[in-house]
Amino acid sequence: MKTSKSGKAAFASLGIFVLIILASCQKSLSPVKDVIAGQSTVKLYLTDDPSLVFDKVLLDIQKVEVKVEDSSQESHEMEHQGESDDKDGKGDTSGGWKSVSIHPGVYDILQFRNGLDTLFGSISFPANAELKKIRITLGSNNSVVFGGTSFPLTVKGNDNIIVVKISESAVNFNQGSLSNIWMDVDAGRSIRKNGNTFELRPSIKLFSKEVTGGVEGRVLPKDAKAVVMAINGTDTATAKPEDEGEFKFNGLKAGTYMFVYHATANNYKDTTVANVNVRTKEDTKLPTITLHK
């Protein structure tokens, strides 16, 4: 999802930032049992907020890791929090980091939007440990396709290493059992245009469907080329509908939302639907919206 200070600010920033990060549904992984005695199993799914600017976002994903801690490791982490975070961001493998089995390579992350996802990897570890962080390491072969032309993505410093902490308000970790976690790439905030080059600073959030909600709907006509924004306070999520107008949001916090249907072509007028209640574990169905000139 994309986060911004307001709906208008979120939309205005789309031309500056554009999204990024992982996946492929065409490459299979070795199967991992859902439940193993004495183990916790985590399945990681990739989904995507759409890029409203680029045709493709190609990420060179070399490694995915999870950080798990037992009671002794957790105590050490709390005592050395700042130092541990700094080491994690530089790729240090000590302190409970475990590699997830994936197929390293270049992935077009824009395959996954409007509710589509793919199982990217899974891992099991002892049930006495808790999941604390997920880390993605990118290689150097990253690029975007814009207007049919490919451009390399520049990655500076340690920006190729993305560390995401587990938030209990958004992620449900079932210790000793199976946890399904979605990795949601923020397409609008991951790429910055700097002169004639594009810089990559990946942004990603994690969520579980047990503690978030979803919304789906449809907007017509096709030639309005509408985008849809879900606004709740200072949070704004953006969806780019499919060819027939269908769209879907996943991973929304429970609450009351305003949905803005913004036409980007052919002089159609915007439409707003207010007071939409999003509930945990539920998919809310919106009525079809037809925009007019």
C-alpha cells in the first residue's frame, strides 16, 4: 500500500516516486509442510501496489531472510537495539537470521496487483523462537520500463538491503504453527527520478489477512483510465484497475474509508464514495461506479 499525508498529496507524488520489489509465479519452490511438530512455519507471499508510471519494475532479488529470536536472543536484542538494527541493515547474518529458499533472479513485481499474489518462499524454524524481521537483499541488475524504453535503477549504499520489522498490529504470527504473511511493495515510494536517472530506495510493508481487511469494486468506463484511492486519516492506498475496471485492495487496517475515483483521461469527472467500513478478515464489496463527463 502507499502511505501519504493526504489523498491529494498521495496522488501528486505519483509522478516522483514509483514502486518496487520482488516475485514470480512461474518458478516453483520446494514444498514445505504447513505444520511440523515442534516448528513454526512461515509462508511469504508477494503482492504489489501498482505503479501508475512504469510498465515494468524489474528487481534483481538475490536473498530473502527471516530473523527469529528465542528468549536469550531477544534479551540481547533489547539491550543492543540500535547496534543490532544497524548491523541488520548492513546484511550481518548473526543474531538469528535464517535464509528462505527462493530462486535468485530478476523479477517483474508489477505482475501482482488487485489482489493477485504468489507464494515467494517458505521456511520452518523451532517453535520456541519468535519472528522479528524480514530482510530482502537485491543484486545490481535492477531496471524499469517506461514508455517502452528500459532504464537502469541506481541503488546507493546499503539501499539494496531492505529490513522490515514485524508489526503485531498488521501481522499475525502463529508461534508453533503456520503463518501466512504478505509482502506488499510500495510502488509509489520506491523509485525517485534524479535528473535523467532513476534511483531505487525500496519500500515494503507486511500484513496478514487475519488482522486486516480488503475492498474490491469496479469503475467504468475504460477510457476514463481511472485510479482509485482508499483514504483513512493520513493513510492513502492506491489501486490501478484492470482493463475491465476491476480493482482490489488488500491489507487495509480496519476503519472508515473514503474512496476517490480519479479519472486521468478524456475529461471524465472524479467521484467520491465516503463512509466505507473496512473490517478485519472481511472483503467489502463496493458497487460499480460509472464516471461521467
